[in-house]
Amino acid sequence: MKVKLKTSFGTVALALLWLIIITGVILAVPFDVVAPYLSISKILVGNPWSSLIRNMHYWSSQLFLIVFLVHLFDHFHYRQKIGLKVGVAIRLSLGFLIIMLAMLTGFLLKADTDSQQARLILESLIKLIPWFGDTLAFSLLGSVENFQLIYVHHVATFTVFIVFITFEHSRKIWPPAVDLLLSLLVVLVMSYLLNAPLHDNLSPVNKGPWYFVGFQEILHWLKHPGWAVAMGFIILSLIYLVNTGKEKTSLFSKRSLLLLAGLYFVCTITGLFFRGENWRLVFPWEKDYKQLVLANFKTSRINFNPEFEMEMISGLPEIMGRKESCLLCHHQVKGLSESHNPEVIGCFSCHGGNPFATVKNESHRGIIKIPGNLSTARQSCGTAQCHPEIAERVPKSLMSTLSGLISVNRFVFNEQNNQDSLTHVHSLRNSAADMHLRNLCANCHLGNDKIEYGPVTEITRGGGCIACHLNYSPQAETALKNSRSKYMKVHPDINLKVTNNHCFNCHSRSGRISTNYEGWHETLLTTAEMPDSANYRLVQGYRVFTKIQEDVHHRLGIECIDCHHSYELMGDGKLYSHKENQQDVQCGDCHFSGEPHITLAKDLDNESAIIASLRFKNMSGKKLLTSQKFGRPLINTDVKNDTAFFVTKNGGKIFSLKPPAAVCTKTKAHSSLSCSSCHTSWVSSCIGCHNSFDKNASGYDLLENKNVKGTWVETKGTFKAKLPALGIRTTENGHEVIPVAPGMALTIDKNSYTNENDTVIFHRLFAPVAPHTTLLKGRNCKSCHNNPEALGYGEGVLVFIIKDGKGKWKFTPHFESDPRDGLPADAWIDFLKTRSGKVSTRKNVFPFTIEQQQKILTVGACLTCHTEDSEVMLNSLYNFEALVNKRKPQCYLPVW
Amino acid sequence: MIHQLPAFCILLFLSQKPFMRKLSRKSFLFVLNAGIVAFFVFLWERLTSDEIKRMNNKTSQFTYQKGKKVTFADKYIVIDNEGKLTVFSDRCTHLGCRIREFSNDKLVCPCHGSEYDLSGTPLKGPAYKSLEKVNAEFSADGKTIIIAG
């Protein structure tokens, strides 16, 4: 007996409609319209059977839509006139609209960020309908604060209408049993394997449901979205005309609909596979494609046998409006302070992954093992709900860009003609200068990813946010060592306790301010040569340092962050070419004379207020000093009864701030001197460095963290701790005297890298320095006025000779003249001469002019007879010229 | 506009010539149905417009985050330009998506990619209208921003 096959797309659609209705009724039990997002996350995380029903509801409706559309186009195969009655045709066209609305309201009821944005778009579009747009929008969507009306329309209004239309259209209530069973089977398999989507509310990518992604793409191109509304009416009219129009009209309508469907398909593919954050085009070969586009397709499957106890779900905290499955396994994790309490922010906020999956591999898919690296900061620390503005600023700060370092390096390699171009470490290519940095320096930047667990040490580099904010307690270190156990119970803390050790790993190099500050001077000794003495220290396992004068602030227990505030360390959002430009706090901000620059605690900017309250709790009534350069508040200061106090941020030590000595401020003689030009006790000074490229040696690319063949090699010359030389920095207001040191007194065998017959480059550039070796008492007068090194002549003997009634300065250098420029190896300038052109690592830093040298040495001549504390020298601070004019006959001024 | 619709329907019908000549059963039923529909449309419009008014009358309050260049709070974007405050609605003028991102000195709409500068002027489409400025006041202690509905 032949069995007539009754199955058609229509009957399958009817079967699916029944599945939608049945699963929808059951889904109403766990679904909570008051807190829809929370209730769906609960379903996903804690109730696999509810999850199955939700998935069935979702997949049966998606399949229904597909089958319905195919069914619609199936009718269009018939060339003859369909010829429905007007009323039926209108209701069928409306049915198309209502089905789309039913689908869309189902999408909205997830109440995640995708849904909320879709709701707003829908509202705006409906409002564009003339006359009753506003009324219709409100009647459909209701108040933005709840989902009640959307829910009612989804479960009642639209469902009843669809059932009515379906019955009127098909004259059937029951689908064939085979269709129902087959549909159920397909839906069950899909529902078991693929969870219905729910946005994690952290990803910045917002997309509508798959069937409206094409519409989203169209809206992206439409300046006037009213056209989209008009297009909707045209489509409904075309469907109507297909069913009622004469043959030609019907054919035209069909063809138009097919053409539109084709175009819509292209838009849908574009939207689904090539659009990322902010609807930006992203292609598969781009770095972020996986995270920005493919992440939209990430879904988990139902797990009926989870590793955790189902009873634990009831104790699961609500995290930012949702339940996360992470804490079901990683519960009782200790170690994080209140700001990053996992009971409040969960695990997903920082580590990513899938917060709703209940299978380990799926939960951990795409996980960020070490959050805080700048490469992933926008998905962890920098998400919109946490620290977005800081994640935006830090990559622009000098500790991320290395702009000055790169520019100066290219300048000395003669690859660019100035020292100040703004650039970024990621712009390093393969030139001789750039490879020099890649081989020797390019890992000391915040963007260098930390890839291994463990505390910040002398050898760690970079790490973005955690370069400064990561702190392992002893328990966390022990937990890490024993990490073979199933779950880590102690988490390292992420907090404001930034110590000197966090800065040390990078800042013990180059200018060496960290080691200088602690009083350690690097030697050229090898590890084997290091004496067994407390005065020597091994850094990073091979660098030998010797103990000399520490900074007075270090002796008092003041740490780096006590002076350097958040806008200096994390940047203020602007790009700077050199550290002295970005750096804000100056000595005079704390050691001031006269009226202090203050701000009230209640007027603090938001970031400073948050940091201050976290550090010091009660800030009410405090008067805080502000920096003079950028007017930033110094949150660890307080002005009470005309006395300014300073408190260390980590230790809580309190000091009263001292004004500068009278000699610094009460006379004009030294008004152009920076504090550090006098109060620096020593700087690291290195000359005679030679750089060449060894093609055969195995090297390392510090930027890309990979082994490379060939490397630049730096051969160090002499290395001493000594008083700095002095130079002039021109400023907008004139000039100031600053400490300088031989920054780039070196040779570069560029030809060894380029093979282009480049000659060996020789430079004698001095660099402005921030030595961080401050002394309470400034250097004595002779150490500048009678010191050839201070004047830039280098080591040697500088004597004032009086002969035949005339005084004359004479200098005998210690080092022989370099044949390349005729100057002694350690000199910046020749005796009583000066230089211009390429003289320093900044375009605004120069050696003393001849006239300035003469002025300094004139005072030096006086100091050959008069002690610096003599009355005449003290008086000279007030009016040197007058004193010179009244000098005694036996006083000889130098003749030039 | 919509509340004039019932009256408009009735007038339209009454102006029909057949009605003027003779009121048939069919015409009577049409009038009756139109009247019922118009009655419900009228009720629907009144009810909805009252609800919309009530919804729009809600006052919004949130903490002023001083010095923070851009703050997203409630339904608003607060721009603090060195003490000079401007408050915008956070709805993109293209299709009303909520803007929640400030990147590279631009406010960016996540839905269709429109971009605005800090004065609310669109820099990149599809939006072409500026963000809607909102009148805001400070509370007496200067710590709270109040936006009347």
C-alpha cells in the first residue's frame, strides 16, 4: 500500500510551532520577567533541564523561521496567480511581520546588552512611523525599566495571532506525527549540543539576532533610517501583491522579493562574519578577528553531570546581574582584596572565558590566564564596567611608548634628524637602530606581556597593569608552588600597594634611578669577582652593584609612588616625547617657600578621590598640596595650621615638609638652578661604549620574544659614580641649569649591520639626568665653580694661576684627546669653548656658553682664596657685580 | 495627532455620498465597527500618552565624578572639560543605541559605528545629528548631578 507523503515545509513549520508553544509554556516556569538576564544565567549555570527547554524553545523557533521563509518562497514557484482573498492576504502579510516581532521579542527577553540595544533600535524605528509611532512603540515595548509588555506580547499577543493565521492559512491544528517526531529529534540534538546565546555583557561587540544582522548592516549604511521603515512596508506590500496581484504584478513582486532576499543574504554574511566592535569591518586575517567576530559564535553545551555539587548553586553570589559558573569550581578563593573580591566581580570580569558554561574546557575557552597585560587589557581591566579610561591612557604613557628612548636611539644612529619625534615601541622595524633596541632594550615597556605566573621580580618585564599592581602574598606563592593541586585556593592580590620593587626591574637599567635611589652603583665586576660583602649586591644574577650614597628620601622610607602620582605613572592620556615632559611632581611642590598651592579634598578629581579614599579612608576636611606644573593633587599631603605634612602611601610614615634653604631662594645668584643640580650626590657615568652587530651570534628579539640570528653587542667603557656635569636647558621662561651625564658618548659600527659601507658613527652627546641621589645638603661652591667636570671639561686639573698681576685659568685634561673631535674622552666641551649642533640627547639641552663658563669661573677665582662660608662669598650671593667693583687690589679677576 | 483619528474616520465616512442618500445595513455596520475601533483607538491613545508622560517625568540623579573627562551615568554622558560640564543623552542620534564607549577622544556607538567628539558633534556616520544636550543641575553640596524629567 502506498503511503502518501504529507510532509511539506508548511507541515514542518506547524510541527515546530507546536514545539515552540510547548517549550515556551514550560520555560515560563524558570524564566523571571522581573530579572530576565539573571534568571537566564541561572538556567544556564544551574539547571541543565531548564537549559534544555530553553534551547529547545530557541532552536525550534529559529528552525521555524527558516522553514517558514522557505515555505513562503516555495509558494512563489507557482507561476499561476495565487489569488487569495484580500482579508486573508492582508493577514498573511501581517503574519510575516508578527512572526518577525515574535522572534525579536524572544531575543529581547534575554535582556543582555545585545537585547537592550536592539530594544532601543526597535523603539527608534517604530517612532519613525508617522502619527502613531510613539504610541505604538510604547505599547509594544513598554517602559525601559521592565520587560512586562514585551513578555505579554511574546507569549500572548503574537502567539495568538500566529496560531490564528496558521489555522486560517492551513486549516490544520495538528501536524503529521512524523513531522512532529522528526522536528523534535532535530531540535533535541541541536539543543543538547548548542546552548542558546546569552551575551556576557562585557564584550564590546553588540549584534542583533542572526536574522536581523543583515538589517543592522543596512541600517549602518542608512543616514536616514526612515528608509528602513519604508522598506519594511514595501516588503509587506510585495508579499501582499504576490498573493493577490495579477499575474504580471505577482511575478514582479516575487522577483523583487527574491532580489531583496539575495541582497539581504549578502548583508547578513557581512554582518555575521566581518563586523566587530562598533560595527567596524574586521577580516579573518586581522589579529582580533577571533575575539571580535568568532566570539559571537561561542557557545557551550548542556552538561548533565557537572563536576560541582548542584546544591552549591543556591549559594552562588549574583555578579553584576548574573550568575557565573566559575565560582562553582573556584569557590573559597582567598587573597584578593575587597576591590577585586570574586564574590562581587566574579572571575569572568578579569579572566574572560565563558561564564555560563558548565564543562571545564568550554568554561576555559578563550580564557585570559594572566589578565592585566595591555594586549588583553580592554577585555579584562579595561572593560566598560571597570577601568576603561585607564586602559585607554596607559598605552599612551611613556612607559608604554618608549617614545624618547626610540627617538634618541634613531637620532644617534643617524636615522632621524631630531630627538623628539613621537613614536611607539610597536613601530620598531628592522633598521639598525630599531634592531639595536630589539636586541638590547625593547622588553622594558608596559606592553610587554607577562606570560608566566609568579610575583614581580628583578627579571620580570612589562605586564601592563600588573607590572605595578600585582602582589603575591607568601600564601599565594606557596599556592603557586603547589599548583598541581586541583584548584588554586589563594589568589595573588591586585591592589594599590605598588612598591619600589615593582619599579626596580625596568628602572634599574639605563638611567638606573631605582638602584641610584637605593644607593647602589653598578660596577663592571663579574659575578665571580664580586667581594663577599654587604656592600655588594647581585642584581638579576649577573649584575654587580656596590653600595654608595642612597637618596635622602629613601633613607626616610619614602617610596617611588609617594612622589609619583597616578597621572604620571599611568599617563594623562597625552603623548609625550620625553620623561621630563610627562613627569609632573617637582621638588618645589613639597619643599616650597611662601604660600602653598592647595586644593580641598572635597574638590578632588574622581580618580584621585578614589585612590585617596582607598589609601587613607577618611579624607574629609583635608587640604592637599598640588603640583605646580599640571596642578594635580598630591593626595598624600595635608596642610594644617600653615604646616604641610607628607605621609608615605604604603608605610603611613608622616613627615612635616621643610622649605628650601635660604641660599636656594633668598638670593638671585642661583635662581636659575634646578634643585637637582646642587642636591645630587652622584650619577652613573659611562663613556667609551662601542656598539657593533655580530651576525653570527645567537640573539634575542626582546620585542617579539623570540630567538634571532645575529645581535647587537654593546661593549662598555669606563663606568663611574661621580658628581654630575651641569648643562643648560632652555625653557619657555628662559633657561635652567640641570645635571647632565655622558648619555651617548659612543661609537656605532653601523656597517656591521647594514653592509652598506656606512662609516663608524661617533657621538659625544650628554643627556639630562634625574639622578635620584638627593642629598640634604647641596654640593659645595667649589664642586661647581672650580670643578672642570661640572663645567663639562671632563676630569683633569683646573688651576687659577696669578702671574704678572694677571689671573688666568688653566686646564690640563686627564684623558688624551680623541682624534675624531679633538676632545678628551670624558669631556662635553673643550676648555673655555662650547659646541653646537648634535650635543645632547635633547634639542633644548646645551653645554654652557663661553660667557656662562667665564661667569662661573670668575666666582671660582674668588673661591681660590675665600672660603665658601666667608662673609665676602656669602655677600656675593646678593650682588656679585657690586662686590667685584669694590674688590681689593690683591684680588685678581681672571683674564680670558 | 492620533487622538484626532476617530473623528477624522467618522467625518470621512459621513462625507460619503451613499450615506447621505440612504443608510443601508452594510453602511450601518461599517459605521458601528468604525466607531468601536475609533473608541478603542481613542482609549489606547489616551492611556498610552499618559504613561509616556509619566515615564518621561522621572528625575535622574547621580554622583558627579569630578575631573573624569567622560562619565557614563544612568541615561546620560557627562563631559567634564576642565570643570566645564556638558551633559548629553547617551542615545545615539542615528537609532537610539546607548553609547557606552569613549575611545581615542571619541564617543562611539556600538551598534552601527557612529562617532562623536566631546562636543557631541558627529565625526563619523551613519549619525548626522549632534547628541542631544540635556539641562543638568548640581545638588546643594555640589556632589550630585540632577536632571529633571
